[in-house]
Amino acid sequence: MNLKLRLIIMQFLEFFIWGSWLISLGNYMGNLDMGDHIGPLFATAGFAAIIMPAIVGIIADRWLNSEKLLGILHLLGACCLFMASKTGANFNELYLYIFLNALVFMPTIGLSYSVCYSIMANRKMDTLNDFPPIRTWGTVGFIVAMWIVSLAGWELSANQLVLASASALVLGVYSFTLPPSPPTKVKKGSSLISTLGLDAVVLLKQRKMAIFFLFSVLLGVCLQITNSFGSLFLSSFRTNYEHSFAVLHANIILSISQISEALFILAIPFFMRRFGIKTVILMSFGAWVLRFGLFGFGNPTTGLIWLILSMIVYGMAFDFFNISGSLFIEKETPPKFRASAQGLFMMVTNGLGAVIGNYSAQAVINYHTNGKETDWPTCWFIFAGYALVIGILFALCFRYKTVPART
């Protein structure tokens, strides 16, 4: 089989697993009267993003081939997801298995990239040009999984977890068939800080970098709120709009966000050259204000256009910070700290920021819920206000001059 095709299959399945349940699990939990616990459960991914990547990185660097480690982690994840599908309305058991799954799944995202890079390097492939099209199929896998769950009528069913478990099992077995990615040699005498990939902490002595990483945490708060609560929000219209498409197929409506994300990635080089990093990140803050605010105005019929627009701006909101922030680190960080700095960036946004965001959003939603009725517009406007405030603070505090390219 063609090597590129094999790597495409790996990336497709990697994100197919996640797309099978990440967006719709909140809807499933709400149907089981666990809507007041969605935030803590989704925060497990944040905890895992803080704890596990460094540990898994050490194992892959020292003792075990990356493709074998990837396979083992996915086989363990398949077991966790299958057990989660059998818990019913028992939140403590569901939390346990989703947390265990997060511990083994979250590090596989970076590990799958490492496997790709290693195999491509060994085959003398052009990583810069060949990897992005391969990675795009991961987003396709995420979207396809969301559509399957929606069209099969599994948005309120544990079958979404069974689908995720089955796909994790397939990828787990498939990973063992990939070309070998042996451990890299670790230099003797490396400090614990270096081994854990935390060398970049010294960059926080620079005011510019300290402010950037602080706002990475603050914006990271926004990243998973709509993933955690978006499907539950659309499902809340079931009482008045029971047969509307947005209620019956919330996943398909929400998948527009992932489509937008894939398209906005292509626009980043132009915006970075034309406006510079600070302006691009400010655009991200503005897009988050619109993402949440448009949700507040939306409904499945007369307000459907606001929901669709919210999905479209999500691509700018997510990519213009995550991708542009990564490019900023690549440019401003000394070569010896770049890998560590990228890891720190992911840790504070998808780890610490996501944990704070999920718990805080749950507190806001619980406060504005009376019985089974939630004042969703107020919640979304609060989140929009938060994004607006930190955007203004970022504009005032982050001092970085770029010279826009002439066109």
C-alpha cells in the first residue's frame, strides 16, 4: 500500500475516534440528566493534556517504538470507551472511564504526528509539503464521525462510544503494521527539566513571552466551551422546535465549525503577512466574541442564520490563535527551546486553559439553570463578554510590532 495512503488512514482514524463522541457526549449526558456535570467530565482532557504528553514522550524517546506505543494506547482507549458505553446514568463510572480514556488518548495526537514525521524522514519525504495534506484527512475523519453519529441517530445514545471504541480498536491494531519509528537517543546527563520538555519555562523571564503565555491560558478557557455544551444547547430547543433539523442533527450543524477550521488554516499565511501576529490574534478574540454572541441570538428556525454564522467564525476563532500562536513561538523562540515551547503552549491552552474553562462554564450554566430550563442566551453573552474583555486587555498589554508585507 502507498505510504502516504497508510499515513492518511492513520490520521483519519485518529480523529475519527475523537469526532465520534467529543461533540455529542454533552447531549448524551443531558439526556441522562447529567447536564450539570458536563464541564468536569470534559475537563479530564485538560488534565490529561497537562500530565501525559511528557510521560509518553519519555517512553517513546527511550524505550519503545512510537508506532507500537501508539497501538498500545489506542487498544487501552478502546477498552475504556467500551466500558464507558456500559455505565448508563452512573456519572462516577462514566467519569472514571472517560478520564482513563483521556489519559491514553490525548498523548496519541502528538504521538501520531511524531510517527508521521519519523516515517516520512526515513523515506526522504518532504515533511513541510507532504504532511499538511495528510493531516487534513484527520479533520475529514472527525467530520465523517460526527455525521455518522448524527445520521444513525446516536447523538443521545451510548452507541457513539461504541463506535469510538471500535475505531480505536481498529487503529490500535493498524498501528502495529506501520513502518518502525524507533526511540531517539537521549543525551546522557540531561536534567529532569529537559527530559520533561520544560526547558522553555526560562522564556517566561521575557515580558513579551510571559504575557503571551498568560493570555494563552486566558484564551484557552474559550477553546472547549462550545465543544462541551454546544450539542446540549441545540438539544434544548427540542421543546419548541422538536422536528427542526438543528435539533434532530445537531452534530451536522456543529460540523460546520470543523469545516470552517480546515478552510481558515489556508488563510493564515495571507493574514500573517498582511497584518502581523498581534492583529491576527486580536481577530481571534473578536471571532470568539462573535462565536458565543451569535449562539446567544440563535435558534433552529428564524435564528438559524446566526447559528450558521457562529459555526463559520469558529474557524477564525480557533485557528487564528492556535496556529498563529504556534507560528509566533516558532519565530520568537531560540531553536534549542522550540520543541519545548510548543509543548508548553499546548499544555497551557489545551490543558490548563481547558480545565479552567470547562469548570467555569459549568458554574455559569448551573447558576442560570432552573430545574431543566437553562437561560442559554445569558450564558453565551457572559462568555462573549469574557472574550471581549481579555481581547481588550491583550491589545493593551501585548506589545509587539510587526511590519506588514506590502501587497
